[in-house]
Amino acid sequence: MMIFFIHLSIMTKPESWAFYFRYLTDKGKRQTINEIIKREEGIAMASEVLIRISRDEIEQARLRSEYKYELDTKSRIVQAHRDGEQEGRQEGKL
């Protein structure tokens, strides 16, 4: 597949959107993406939404991790309690 680039000054709106989504994560194209964001209000708004979504996903992952840690800790405490009761019963039979 042959890829060619249109100069930013003659890029149409659909071409700007296509370029934005195609190269959004390409660090080598970051300067061009930033120029497109400055030039196209709709793309700038979409970019803000994507950033917000990413932040929300990061926060959700952090909360899931925290919740899992709490559950794991409580589970270990319950298991230690059960093990202690079992050990006490075994010692009581001796």
C-alpha cells in the first residue's frame, strides 16, 4: 500500500479527520496532528473528548485495582481466621 501525504495547507476537512485518526498515536506525526487540532475546531473538540475518555479509563482502572486489593486483603484475613480456627480445633483434639 502506497502512502502519500497532502500538505496541511491544502488538506480538506475529511482528509484532516482521516489523517488525525490514522496518525493520532504516531509520535512522529505529533506536530502535524497539533497543527490540525489548531486549525479544525471539530477535531480539537474530538481530541478533548478522547483525552477525557482516556483519563476516565485510567481512573476506573485505578479504582478497580484498589477494590481488588481490598477484596484480596479481606479474603486473606478471612482465610487466616479460618486457618486459625482449624488449627485451634486440631490442638483441642490433642
